Amino acid sequence: MQLVYRDFYTCVDDSLTKSGQMACNDLLPKQLRDVFGVRE
């Protein structure tokens, strides 16, 4: 999973704020955002 969505995981790791991490969800397909995405 991390190989396919490497951009998402890199974005989350590099984000300095929670809102920055939330913006990384846009890098995931809509179906996977509830499963793997960052939650509030």
C-alpha cells in the first residue's frame, strides 16, 4: 500500500500541522479516504 500511495504518506510525514495532513487526503482515491486517510 505504501508503495502505491507513497505521495500520500510522504505528504503526511512532512506536514507540520493537522490541517496540512488533512489536505493530503486529496492524494488518495475517494474510496480509500475513509480507510487510510487522516481524520480530524
